[in-house]
Amino acid sequence: MQRTNVMSAALALAAALALAAAPADAAPRRHVPAHPKPIPVKPVVENPVADLPFPAFERGPQVASACTTGLEGAMLRVKELEKRKAGADWLKGWEALYDWEEDQSGALIFLQNVHPNAELRAEAEKCEQRWSDFQAGLGQNALVWQGARQSVALLKDPVDRRAAELALEAFEDAGVALPKDRQVKAKAIADKLATLGQQFNRNIRDAHVRVAFADAELKGVPEAVWKDQPRDADGKVTLPIDGPAYATVMQTAEDAGARERLWRAKTNEGGPDNLKLLAQIEQLRLDQARLFGLSSYADFVLRRRMVETPAQAARFLDEVHAAVAEDDRRDVLELRQAKARHLGQTLEATRLQRWDTMFYSERLLRERFAVDEEAFRAYFPPQESLRFVMRVAEKMFGVRYDRVDGKWWAPEVQAWAVTDVAGNRKIATLYVDPYPRDGKYNHAAVWNYRNGASAVPRQAQSALVVNFDRRGLTLRELETLMHEFGHTLRNSLSATRYASDAGENVAQDFAEAPSQMLEDWVYDKKVLKVFQEVCPACKPVPDDLVDKARAAREFGKGMQVERQHLYAAYDLALHGPGAPDPMETWEKMEGASSLGYVPGTTFPSGFAHIAGGYGAGYYGYLWSQAVASDMRTAFVGDRLDPKAGARFRATVLGEGAQKAPQQVVKDFLGREAGSQAFFDYLKK
Ligand SMILES: [Zn+2]
């Protein structure tokens, strides 16, 4: 039995059960700006650069000096914008500032994640902080805010007006429109929140918690995971709670006591200090919302999101709960039965504990589906896998990907020109950094660092950063690639008038939907046949292997979704009109779930999502999945349908943030957006 061949579904389950599941990609992408964007200056408008070459930085000082040049240019452009006449002239200046900022800072800041030179990476990080300070200052600029306000009133064209409206909203959320005393308070709260959020993360990151085990306690765990780990003074192996070892131990350790200790350490990460911080953060957010005349932080956040109101988010979550409650109970019962069988005891005498779920899920998956994810690697070589997702896009969206010769930030980095086939015109560049390397970002993510626009000659650029296994991809990895590639499509195929409206500058709870929609393309046998078009020599992946992987992926769905529901509902409860105690609220809410609350544990102390940028936004993971399911209905029967694909390109990918998300989905589907497809899927 190959225990090290961790099955993909088990891994996904592990992630969902262990903690708040992180997004597939923790990618720093731009969404609707927290602060207003940079501003334009005449030279940029008059001499726009359609296709910027990738900066050829080799050393840190080059980056520092380019950073200064960029910021100085931005400040000049702000000065110039302050004097512009409201209306079309103002908007032109505003967009030119935005374009300038992207061109000066986008690729440069991105390099902190991938450049082989550590000193250069550090400079790029510093530069990001400088730009962030610049934006915070811009958010408080009353002259530019007035320009935005007056322009909204003057602009008649809907696209122009919407661009100005989004700018105005960003200014308003930064507090510049408030009376002076409140404005000062809002700024102080924002600064304090940033500090507390960083402290919360530091308390998790810098604790370096390790749990000690005698060798015998790790029975069942693959030796590769623990043999070389450091030992304490008693000769016991010590394992970290934040690496891949965590999931493997939880899935494979026969000793329930060992699992419990590791699980408790993980669940309590951040500790009492973080519970105090969370309570403070929550109260400050409420204070902030009240400065704006709103009754809760959820109101403050959600009025800018697709979901619009806390009431609608809550209603949606209730429906999710209703759809999966029965499956959740069934999943728990199945795991309990598996535990009773494993320990040779009666069901009545068997209680399923939270530290049992990953272990028995793994056993059931192995018994039932016997999927060996490693077996897929032979069918999906890395370069051909990349070519495969491109080919799928070529068939769906009428584009072409051509490899461009050249050298970029590291050997093996590739550049691809994206061409619109009908117009025979290059529209974007996609960089791909395919293989692992020291100092490189070690997950999969996309940086859409330059957005295209039609008002000026301006092509989109993005970077897809992955860490392919040179032996080939598993199906789960191919799914991740498809998801990330979906983010690049939003950049490459955006066709908005202004870059500030482009690509993924959409509401946070809508941003993931297209990528989520495309994920299940790789489980479609017809789509997988496309692989032979890009690799005639590759053996076709056997259908039964795909069937098993698909079934395994669905395993435990009820329990996973119910857990996500709990996280989302908890997040909204904390950010409602009161400021309830974080632990009391959690004990009550988790206590009502099928596995209950475990006394002595403090899950919220490690819940970094809600202490950070996902505060009052955790529901968005489920919400955008529902949007993805809804949009997917247009591809029922043929996921490669070029007609539906063309419509998707024009109405969803092409429109970016030019229209409200509800309208975008409606334009694509020809009917109102809804959650029924998602609920049907959940009940299936
Ligand atoms: Zn994503």
C-alpha cells in the first residue's frame, strides 16, 4: 500500500477540515482598490505604451531607483490631476495615473515572489510598502476626491460614469468624504487595524509550534514525513503544525492520542493573545462602520460586493446549510461506522472526534475508490499540461497562444503572446514560471500586474507562477492549473475601456467565479481528449481512472461544505451590529454542529482570514462557487462549446468591472443570476 501517495480528494478534505480552507491561490491580485488608484499625467496620455517590455532588473539597487522614479512620477501626476477639470478630462487623468502606477510598480513588485536574487526580492518588497503608503495618502486627497465626485455627476456615458463611481467609492471608503473629526478617527482606526492584523499573523507565524512524538506514536505515518525531523532532548521527534506533515499525520497516524495532540496544537494556534486581538479588531471595525453611519462592519463591506447586504449573505448561507445538513450527518455517521469497524467496537460505543475525521476519511477513500493520484503523472507531462489548458481556451474563446523567444527573470520562464484570431491582433502577454526554485513562491498563483484598456493602446500582461513536478501532473494539480490559468484569462481577454475596470478589478465575491467554473473542465472526458491534440504521443488517460478521481472528489462534500458554512456564518456573526465575544460565539456555533465544540480549544485564535482581508467576506468562497455553478449551466452538454465560450468571453471576461456582477452574469446567461444550480449540486 502506497501511503505516501496521498489522494487528492483526501488532501482537499484535509484542507477543508483542518482549518479555514485557504483559497486555492493566496494570490495577491488586485480587486476593487482599498484605496483609490494612481493618477495620470500628460506624457502618459500622449505617449502610451501598448506593450511594455518586462523590466530587466538584475540587482536590488536598480529596483530601489526604479521605485523612486515611479513614485515621483505618480506624485507629479497627482498634482496635475488635482487641477484637472471635472468630467472627461478628469477621468482621462485619473486613468493615466492608474496606468502609470501599474506600469511602474506591477512587474517590479511581482518580482519579490520569483526573482532569483534575494537582495532584489527584498527591495521589491520595500517598494510595495512605499506604493502602499502612496495609495493611503491618495485616499485622503480631498482635491482628487472632489474631482471624482463632480465627474460622476457630469459624465453621461455609462462606462465613463462607472469608472468614476468606482474611484469615488474607494475615496469614500477611505474616509475623505467624512466631516473632519470623523475623518481623523477613520484614519486612526484604519492604521490601528492594519497593525493589529499584522500582529495577529505574526503570533501564528512566529510561534513555530512543534509537537513531540515517540517513534511508536507515529505508527502508520510514512517515515519520509518524520524520520529527518528534529528531535528534542528526550529523543522524541518534533513535528511542525504548519507544514505538509500536519495533514499526513492526521490522515495516517493510527494512534488517536497522537492525532489529538497535534490537532489541539493546530486548533489553538495564535493562542489567548490572538483572541484578545480578534475582539479588538472586531470592535474597531464596528466603530469604523458607525463613523460611516452604518450599523455593522458587514454592512460596510458588503455594500460594495455582489451579495450587497448581510441579510442576503445570511439567507444564502441558510440555504446552503439546508442543502447539506443531511449529507453532513450521513458523512459523519459513515466515518463513525468506519471508526467502529477499525477499533472492533459497537457503533453505540463509538464517538467520532474532530481528530478522527481526516484519518477515517483517508481510510474510506482508499477502500472505496483506490485512486492513486500519482498514476496520473504519466499522462500529464508538465509542458503539455500547460499547452493543454491553452488549447482549451483556444477552442472556447477564439484565441491563439504563441511562444515568444527571449529571456526573463529566470531560466525556464516562458512568454506567450495571446492573439485574437478573428481580428488577427495580439491582445496580451502571458508569462509562465513553471518549475520550483530556491526563493521562489511555492504555491500556484497569478499576478495580473498590468491590465489592458481600449481607450489607449494598452495590452494586458500577467504572470502564472506554478511549481510543476517534472515527472508530470496529478489530476488535482491539473485542476489547480486550470483554476489559475482561468485568472490569467480574466487579464488576457479583458476588453474594457479603462484598465481600472479591467480583468479582476471586480468585487471580491465575484473574482473567483470564472476560475471556479473552469475547475471541473479537467474531469470531463471530452475535454481531456484535447490533450492528444497538444501531445499526440501522450497516452490517453483511462476513463475509469477519471471516474474514480471524480467520485473521490465528491466524497465528504456534505461535511466539507457544512464546515465552510460554519466559518462563513461565524464571520458574519462577529461582524454584525453587536460586537459579540469571539470565543463565546464560537463555542455556541461550533457546539451546534454535528461534531460539537471541543472544550479547551480556540479555533478563532488562528482564523487569519477573518482577522485580515476576508473579514465579513468569508461567505464569498461559497457565494462565488454558487455563481460558478450558475454560469456552468451554459456549458451543459459541451464544455468546449465555442458559441457559449464566445458569449462568456464577451460578457464576463471582456466586461471586467464595467458593469455590476449581477448584470454581467445576467448578460451571459440571458436570465437573472441564481443559486439553484449550486444547491442542486450540493443535494446530488
Ligand atoms: Zn483563485
